[in-house]
Amino acid sequence: MLVTEIFKSIQGESTYAGLPCVFVRLTGCNLRCHWCDTAYAFYGGQRMSLEEVYSRIRQLDCPLVEFTGGEPLLQEKEVNPLAERLVGEGFRVLIETSGERFIGRLPKSVVKVVDVKCPASGESGKFDLSNLEALDAKDQIKFVIQDEQDYRFAREFMDRHRLPTRAGEVILSPVFGQLSPRVLAEWILRDALKVRLGLQIHKFIWDPDARGV
């Protein structure tokens, strides 16, 4: 397994925001979103065995674990058995993924937090639509919104694919420092969207450019 970092922090996103969480940030990503805040995970990393990663997670002593990246599903053959082992031992496991890779082979009990890339990301149109059939009520769909065009895209995608009936939560999150949370909140209220406004609260707690927090 190629790992950029493993650390414990406060979960900043999804419905688990605010909870202590162990993050396993894997190295490598096949997308290049214009607003990406973890480009340092594209290259490098350290080779670790599954047992080494598991041991480090256990040392950090936290019941919530998230696999993120980069794109963790590029290492699906390693992620799946480790996630299944953790779930079997009572951990709550989250996978944060771009939506470009198929999520249906992940253990059923893993919480999938799946992005749909909007136009301003530069990677729109790469979402694997078969992922919609693999979602259930514990899973979450996320749109990162940079501008009103992104917002309209998200709203139309939600309507076309009936997202509130497929996932437990639909989250709209503004690009940090580029779209005011207040503006996005006003759009959501104006259109009476059945979504959750998501803020990256770790960026309000720590230095927004810091690694490993």
C-alpha cells in the first residue's frame, strides 16, 4: 500500500464532521481538479504493508477511520480487505472517493462519501453513473461548488438522478476561499434544496494549507 500519511485529527467534512477520526491518506490520483487541496498526495508516499497500516490505525486509538487521498480506490485491492477487517473489529470506516471509480466492490458496511465533479473542477463528466446503483441510505454524495454554474450543475444532476432517494445525504460544499458559504446557503434556501451545506471545518481549526491535520 502506498501511503502519504496516517494521522488523527478532527473530521472536517461529511455528516461525521466534528468527530475525532484517523485518516489514511493514500498516494496517487488520476484526476487533477483545479481547486485540489491535497496535490501533495499525487506523488511520493511510503510503501507499507496492510499489517503496518492496520497497526498504525490501532495505535491512534480512534473508532472512526477514513481512507482518502489522492484517490483511495486506485489501491482498491489493498483497501477492501483492510476496510473489511476494520469493520469486523468494530471500526466505523469511511471512504472518500472522486466518483470516477466504481464503488460497488467495497464492503457493504463501509460508508461511501462520493464526489460528483462540477464544471469548475475541470473533471466534470467522469462520474461513473453505475455508482448510483451502489449507494444506500448510509452513503453520501458531495458536490464541491466554486460558482453559480457549478451550483446549477449540481441542482440539475440531483433532479435528473433523484439523488435524495439514492443516498442518505447530499452535501454541497463551497470551494474554500473562493465561494462564500453565505452565498451558497442563500442559493440552497432560495431553491428549497433538500441538501446539507458542508463546510470544511478542519480549515477553520487548523492552517488551511497544513498537512496532517
